[in-house]
Amino acid sequence: MMKKVGLVVVAILVTAVVAGIWVCENLTVEVPNYPSTHATVWLEQNWTPEQRSWFNHADQGTQTFFIPYEWFMALEQPLGSTTPSGMLSDPAYLDRYGFIPDDSHSGKPELPVGFAHGGTMRNPDGTPWLNSQTNAAMTQVGLTCAACHTGRFTYKSTAVMTSGAPALLNLEKFQVGVGLALLYTKILPFRFSRFADRVLGPGASEQAKGELRKKFDEVVSKYNAINTLNKNVKRQSINEGFARLDALNRIGDIVFAVDFSNPDGPIPGDNYAGTSAPVHFPRIWNSSWFLWVQYNGSIEQPMTRNAGEALGVGAWVNFTGSKDQQFASSVEAKNIFEIEQLLAGKPPDAHTGFRGLNSPKWPESILPPIDGALAAKGAALYKENCQPCHMAPVTDPEFWGSNEWTAPNSAGERYLNLEQIPVKHIGTDPSQAEDMMNRRVAVPADLGIANQEFGLALGQVVDKTLERWYDSQQPPVSPAVREQMNGYRPAEVRALDSYKVRPLDGVWATPPYLHNGSVPTVYALLSPVEERPKKFHLGNREYDPVNLGYRTEEIAGDFELDTTIRGNSNSGHEFNNVKREGVIGRLLTPDERHALIEYLKTLAGSIEAQTERK
């Protein structure tokens, strides 16, 4: 039997090479097969179930996979499927990549948390993507912020979900899985026949099938072109794995390489950078009230940040048309604004605390109870070792009186201008900051973007896209409403050789640690660098309540993070008695580390004071 399977794989390989397609280096994709859980709990974070459900599927206008929803639902899994349906869209299959099944019965239960569909799928020239049999416009499907910013861990067969927390997601592998699904559909006639029946309906005309085949081949060619670009930058790229993504470089690659291509022309390779600086998905509670966001504090305006993220996960933008067509897009700016409003809530203060999405409380009904006496010892250690940078706890009046809060603006809002610590001082991996500072892009002259610095050019692309959206509404969006939707902040972008520090409420629910996810637990983070693991595995969902992090035992299909590779360094933010770059405090004894951990478990948003719902 094994010999027969091997011959089939060889035949597929030969067929793929003859056909001139090679969407990935392997013909299978291995992802973990997780044990089932007996209960699912969403932690209380000041959102109603209805608000959470809306956030989980809010459409930002993305078409992440370059195919319409109808195609996505019609594709079969790559060979080696282990779920009964055999479909790529099977929630049980997507779960293995880290996508959380939707149990809210929100009307689209077939899509996991973080998937959205609704708008018309567009071709590169802006025309609708039509069903070749019915001539009906097809709909887009893409990722939204909840995909990367919804956390999950398991503990003794209970799955615990946290809105706004980092996802344990492997988008890199899922990109391979989608590519393989397309590959097998192209080269296996019986698969394409089933695919055509699902998309066009049984009995479709030969002409309709021929047009579907032509469109399908165009999509595969696009995947092949991107795969070629990935091979060209392989030396500067590193694997992202679970819980990490090189978000800024990926956004730049989509916008400046993929989106800048002509419909019938090659994808410009000079603008493709690869994944040289993966970062850990950040937690997003409180972040609406930060003056600057991203790990390196590079973006000021919330709308710029969120619309840029939408472009990075495939929102369509017209860069190739005439002047009156340029920067038309599928970006759903209204939804993006409402997402930010839901996250932010009303302006916070010392009496109410943060009034949008709160950080979660330690769930003592699920995890072991907090040791109050040990936490009290940890409180003094926090004040000595953490508070000078990370500020007082958000429940402390000292936090609300900090000088890091800006003066109120014209809207009566103030923001946290968090400290930016130079890389030389903090000693953590410099790649994310350095690579954004050093990256340059080439932009067509007719787009009116003269700056070649990556961050500034991207900011201008996003700004022009948003201005086009504002102007195209009927009636056009007024200046006052634009200012409100932009969060009363200018569209400033910068690239600094530093990383920002932020409050630590809910930090226990955000493993792995450091901006690049190179330290698996808080205990390891509080330890000297020599005691931190040089290699560890990410992908296991089981939580370690003693050390605060995911368990790192190897499981089939997981990801091994090697901290000796550039971009993955686990140095810096170190407590030690030696003098070297990155040492920020004295050596902590093991008992002190555990006391500090116990105190960190107590840090959460002041949910009790926040009874007012939006």
C-alpha cells in the first residue's frame, strides 16, 4: 500500500513539474492534531457576547487568499486529510492551523473566528469577479483582526478564549495549505471536476467550465509568482511558525509587490522583502489609547494602522488605473472605525478605568488559585523592577496621574505616550526595528508617492486610499467626521531604533514573550539569558500556570524556534548581576521570580468599575 501511495505522489510531482507549477517545496503540510476539549470558556472582558461575535467576523474588505468565498468553500484539503469532510474550509481542519471554530451561531458558523465575507470580490482592475455559469458577482473572503488577536489555551480539557490576546496561529503553514489545495485541484482532473460542480452547479456548460479553468490557472500563476519571490528572498527570511508573523514586511510585500503588479504583468521582485523579522501577535486591549502603536512605536493614527493591516491581508486597491480610478479599494473604513470604537470604548479615567475591551482576569475557577501571600511579596518586587518602565498597575491612581498621559486634545481625549527604549539599552533582537528603518521600495511615479523609505511610503499609500474612500462616499465624509474616524490623530509614520513598553495588565494571558516571541514563559523572561531555552517548541495549547506560558513539549506538526537565528534572539530584558547590554535589573532569585509571577496574575483591567455598556 505504501508503495502505491508513493507512486501516486511521484506521479503528482511529475505532473506538477511538467505543468510548470510548484506552489511549495513539499506535497503535504503537517499540522498538529489536537486532543478534544470538554468545555469552552470565553473570559469576561467587558464585551457582550453580541459585541464579541461581531468583532470576530467584522469585514475589513479583505480578500486574503486571492480567491472568492465560493471557491474557498469548494476547495478540498491537501493530500493527507484527517477530517471526514475532506474540505479545506472544514472548521476541524482549520482548527489545526490555530483558527478558532465559531461556536456563537452568529449566522455564519462555517467560518472560524477571524474570517469575514460579504463584499464583492474584485479583479485587479476593479471589475467584479463573476460566476461564469450564472454571471452572479462572487463574494470576498478574508481575515480580519480577530484571527490574529484572539487567544486560546487549554487547561485540563477546558479551552479558554481571550479576545484581544495573541493567537496561537500558524499563518505561514496555512499559506502552504491553501497553495497545495489549489495545486491538487489544478493537476487532478477529478478534483477540478468536483470543484467546478460546487462553484458552478451540476450541469454547467463547457464554456463556463472553460472560463472557470482559465480563471483558476490565473490564480495558480499568482501563487507561483509569489512562491518564486519567496525563494528569491529565502536567505534573508526565517520561519514565522506558531504565534508569530512578520506583519510589517508582509504588508509591504502585498502592497508594493503583489498589488503594484499589472493584471497581466509580472510581480515586481525588488519590492519583496521576505520574512526577516517575525513578531509575536501583540495584545490589543488598551492599545486604542496609546499615542504610538506597533512594537517599534511606528504608527500614530488608529485608522492608518488598521487600514494598513487590511491592505496587508488582501484588501483590494486599484494602483493601475487612470487618475480617477487610483486608490479605489475594497477597504471597509466604516467597519474599521467601528472595530476601533469597540476596542476603545469611551475615554478612560481613574474612576472608570479602560472602558472598551479589558484585559482578562486570572480565571480561578479554571486555573489554580492565586497565592495571596506570595503575590503580596511580588507586589514590592514589581514596584522595584517593573514599574519604572511598565508603569503602575492600571488599577492604581498613580497610573492615571502619570506624566506619560498627553494633555487632552480638542476632543477631550488623552493618550499614553509610552516610553520608547533604545535597542542598545533593552538588548532584545533588533531585526524588527532595523529592518523597517532600512527597507526601501520603488513606487510608480504616477501614484504621487516620492518617498522610498518603506514606512513613509506605506503611510502615504494608506492615507491616499482612505482619502479616496472618504471622498467617494455619498455625500463625501465631512472633515469633522474624518477627524473622528482617524482617532483625532495625524497620519504620522516613523521608524525608530527602539521598542515601546506598555502596561502589564493581562500579561499572563499573552505567551510567548518579548516582541519576537523568543521566550516561552514569564519565568524564563525573569531569568538570566543563559537559563532561557535556546530552542523550544510552539504549537502546544496546554497552559503552564506555574511559569506562565504554553507548554513547550514537542508535538507532531509544531514549530521549533531556534533563538540563535537573527530575528529570533532571546537576549535582552535581562535581570542579572553582570554588566552587559540588555541587563535592566538585578538578578532575581527563583523564589523572587515566582513571587513576581504570582503578582502578575493579579494584574487586570478594573472590570468591576466598568458597568456601563456601550
